[in-house]
Amino acid sequence: MTQQRALHFPKSFLWGTASAAHQCEGGNTNNQWYRWEQQGRILSGEQCGDACDWWREAEKDFTFAEQMENGALRLSIEWSRVEPDEGRWDKDALERYRVLLADLHQRHITPVVTLHHFTEPLWFVDRGGFAHEQNVQYFVRYVTYVTQHLRDLCDFWITINEPNVYATEGYLRGVFPPGEKNLQLTFQVLRNLIQGHVAAFYAIRSIQPESRIGYCLHYRLFEPSNPLSPLDQGIARTQEGLFNWALLQAAETGRFPFPTNMFLPPISGAAGARDYHGINYYTRETVRFDPTLPHELFGRRFIRPGAICNDAGLDGSFGEIYPEGLYRVLQTVYRRTHGNKPLYITENGFCDAADSRRPAAILAHLAMLHRAIREGIPVRGYFYWSLVDNFEWNHGWYVRFGLVEIDPLTQRRVPRPSASMFGEICRANALTESTVERYAPELLDTIFGSSETHRQPSFFI
């Protein structure tokens, strides 16, 4: 009898799914995204409304995570609920979060709590938000309050989610609130967000010394359209450096690289302010030099012709499915941080309403993740984005990332085939030959190898 082939993950590897408060809870009417929706700025024309109805019935969806034997679930606290007015704390809102975290513990699911996932209370926004350094104190005060009141139910914290996306989309491209297009302000916001993370790290550590505290960056690869063109090469390298690596360096050392260090003051205490690195990875982009795009740093980004892609979204922003990119990002983060902290994939997901590409995409990315672990990169966990379909920021319900399908009008849930597959992976703590054969047989030889030569699927190229 032939033994089944498998790629086994470390015994303590943490499997989970991820979510964000505004996208799932519903009824958030006191943050800047609600205001953005009221201004008609959602590309689909929709408003979040009840979202996935998590504020009332999140526990029903936690059952899906339990059935998949997720060891963890990432969720966020909505600051505008906990501190709806400056200095006024809503104990009922905090109690609801206590109920949610306690429910996860009863299911033997570790809660991983994000303290800032794009949204802020309107009173903070109206003070200028993270555009002003003096406002960092308000974020730290909120973090301190939440930690003090939830420390018995959570010891795994993400301070800030994707500061590079928050700043770039909101202050450079203007497609997220507040809709600015100002390069200098973008870097100012980035710097203040990192300062906010550092201050929050030490605030949590003083309250809960045993906790795990980190932040997560969004990593995206930028490839030159013409590898032989110095202009394409230079712009791709510049965009990737500013989006990914400048912020990582600042968070690691407290100093931005040249030339941004000429106008951004250093951040004291940054060098020790993390217990792990959170990595959000989705795609890569091809870049061509274009002098007509100063707000895009003179680089036109597009999808490689012939690539296997996600559902495009209303602005084409959900691009190529590129599994090797996850491996490349892990390599680079490990090298640039000198391997001194463990890594977690805090987000990786695919918008695919038909669930026709998602199973193969998950398997291919996990094979690349396994390769990184096999080569000694200390990846400790993987969180798929997302557990259920949710209100995808400025795309509304138009794109679907969930392992579980939601009809937002009826709130009816239907698990997709990829949910069953992910559950098999979590239970086995492995990619097994039987799972791959059942959900993506075309990947068998790519993932497990073969004595014959086989052409890889094009998203591996």
C-alpha cells in the first residue's frame, strides 16, 4: 500500500481566520468609514448597515471556525464603540467584546485582537487623527483602557493593521477616508502610526508582561514591466521600497531610510517594540514608468498578461494570484529583520465568489509557506482572510473573500467548498495528498514533486 504524501507543519502551528470589526459587526455609525459611506464614496454605492450582524450574532459564525478546528480567530475592537466620545467609555460595548472573547475560549479558539483596523471615532478624526503627532496619546489611552479590561481574555495583540495601506489609500491615493492626495502628509501619518504602535506596545507590556504584541504590514511585490528598462526597474524598486521596506525599517530601528529620514524625526524605543512580525500578503503588481502619474510615484501598475487573477473588484485592485510571492516576502522580511522574531501570516486571502480558484490558491500558498518553514524561516501561524464574506471597505459587497458565503439581505450562510478544505488542512496540520487530489488535482505534482517533468500552473510562474 502506497503511503500518502503530505507536507506536515510544526506541531504548535496556529491555524486561523481573520476579520475586522467594521466589516463584520454592523451598526457602526460613529467612525470615519460610516461618514465616508454617507458621502456616497463606496464604489458599489452600498452602505455597511448590518454587515455580517456580528454585533448581535457573531457566535453563529464562530461555530464555522470551530467546525474547521481553527486554533485562533483574529478580530478587532471598534474604538468608536468603546470610546464613542472623547474620554467617555461605553461599558456595555466593552462587555459585548468580553462575551465574544469568552465564547472563543469556550471553543478552544485563541482570540487575536487587533486594536486599530482602519477605523477611528469621529471625535478623533475631527481632531486630525494620525496626521497630528499630539493625537497619538489618545490612541495609547484607548489601548491602555482596553488592555486593562480584557487582559484576562486576551494576551495576543495586534496594535495597528496595515499602516502602509491606511496611509497610502487615505492620504496619497485618496480612495479611503479622509481622501487626501498629499505625499508629505502620507509620510507624516506613517511616522505617527509607527509611533502609535511603539507607544501602544510599551503600554500593553506594562499591564500584561506575558502578552504577545505585534503589528502587521501589508506586503506587495512590484515587478518591472521590462526587466531590461532602468526606468521600469527603478520605479518598481522605489514603489516596493517605500510601500514595504521603508516602513519595516522604521518600525525595526526607529529611523526611516534616506531620503525620508531627512524630514521624518526618529521614533525612540522602536527597536524592541514587537514580539513577532505580522505579514499580510495578497498579490504582486507589474510596474511601468509613467511620467504622468506623480501621485503614483511615476509608476503605472497593472496585472501581468495571462495571469490567474482574483475577481477584479470595481477598480481592478484585486490582482494576480501569485503564491511564490508569499515565499519571497517571507524570505525578505526574515532577512531584513535578522530573523530575530517569529512571523505570522496575519492575512492571506482571495476574492473569488464562485470559489473556483480559491482552493488551489490556498493550497499553492501554503505549499510556499511550508517551503519557507522547511528552510528555517520561523513562521508560527497562518490566518486566512476571511472567515465569512464581509463588507470589503470601498468595494462593499461586490467582492467576496469568505470561506463562508453570506447573503447580506437575508444573512443566510453557505460554507463554500474551500471551507471544507481548510478544515481538513487544520485538522491534519498538513497538506495531504488526498486533500490536494480532491480539491486541486492539477497541483499534485507541483506540491509533492514528481519524477517526470510537469508544467506548473501559470500562477507559479
